[in-house]
Amino acid sequence: MKTRIISWNVAGMRACIKKGLWEFMKKDRADIYCLQEVKAKIDQIPHSIDEPTDYNFYLNSAQKAGYSGVGIYTKLEPKTVILGDRDNDWDDEGRVIITKFDEFTLLNVYFPNGKRDKGRLQYKMDFYDYFLKYINNLRNSGEKVIFCGDVNTAHTEIDLTHPKNNQKTSGFLEIERKWIDKLIDNNWIDTFRELNKEPENYTWWDQISRARDRNVGWRIDYFFIDKSLRKNLIDAFILSDVYGSDHCPVGIEINI
């Protein structure tokens, strides 16, 4: 079964709805949408006649108001939905939703930002390490694993416009990039780079400097799949012409 999955850091779901989220979903018609940085509780999400009606919606909100949070819209009915705080020690920041289908397990994740002052760097690295153990355990138990989201790190110099100027900036620190190396060494595939080696493919742009107008950006949003699913991967793409956030959507099509 060919399945289209989209991941998007919407930088506030209420704001993104005003900027065309529902219209994008109706036009795009993916099977699953994984949203990060929702910044809303379930009763704060506005509804209208423009909202797509053929999806189930699941939300993991942060306890802190207006912060973090992940949500999933899915046409496929999951057999299990796990919010990040239910079967592991992730905290109350609303960073993970795990949906288990008959064919695959999908994790929608908003990874921590290390911050410019590196004040959250250790938290981010601890999260990274725990997460890798978690997905490896899922795979070892026989599940076909896909994960997506805002990883908050550009992997290599091709993944941001000014690599030399950002070597001491969280998001491009050696320790962060080495974790993605470790991820790949553990047989997880960066789907976009598997199919596209070209530069100037970014998913986030600084809004204050209007960097998107000049395509001065970073590729920090990803889909990773287990190496065993490589044969099932049809396409991986970045929808850089879709606006509504300081990030753009990314996606895959996979036959699974």
C-alpha cells in the first residue's frame, strides 16, 4: 500500500491554520500529517468548515501553555496510540506521539533545541541518546519503524547555507552532528539524502532576517526509516513552496 506521510513544524497550530494549514491539507491529500510545535491544548485548536474531516486527530500537548506539542492527523486507523509520557521517561514537554499501524510504527517527534547559549544542550543530547535506544528496541522487537520531525540539527555542511559561521552554534555543533552519524551507523536512513544529494535544500529559515526570500536556510526536518525499509521507499521530498511557518513541510511516499 502506497502511503504518503507529511511532517511539518507549524510553529503554532493556531497561527498556521490562519495561514492556510487546512487548505494545504485538502490540496495535498496525504494519508498522515505529523505536526510539531503545535503550541496548543486540544480545546484551543480552532475548527471551521475548511477543516478536513476524513482524519483522526491525536495530540500530545506540553504542560506549559503555548509551548512545544505534537499532533497527528491520520486517515489510517492506528491500532495503538502512545503519548510520549506513557511508556517511557520523556517528560511533560509534549515531544512524542507514537502511532502503531498493522504495517508500520510511526514516531512523530519534536526534538529539543539546544539554544544559542547552549543552556539546553545536555537535555537535547540526553533526549537524543534515549530516543536512539528506544527506536532500536522497537526495531529489535520486529516493528517496521519510521520517525519524522524537527530534529533541530543540520547534519553536514550541505545542509545549511553558512556552515563555517555556525560551527559553534547549537544545531550544527560537532556533538550534535555526530549523533546523526551514530543514527546512520545504526542503520537508520535519512530518506531525503538517500535520494537527493543536491545543495540548497532547506526546511527552516530565520524569519527576522527574511532569510527565506534569499534561501539562506537549514535542513533540520527529517524522515528516517529503518534500513530494511529502503526497498519500500518511493520518494522523499521538501515542499519549500508551502508557507505558513518558518519551517516548510517534508514528506515521503513509501509502499508498505
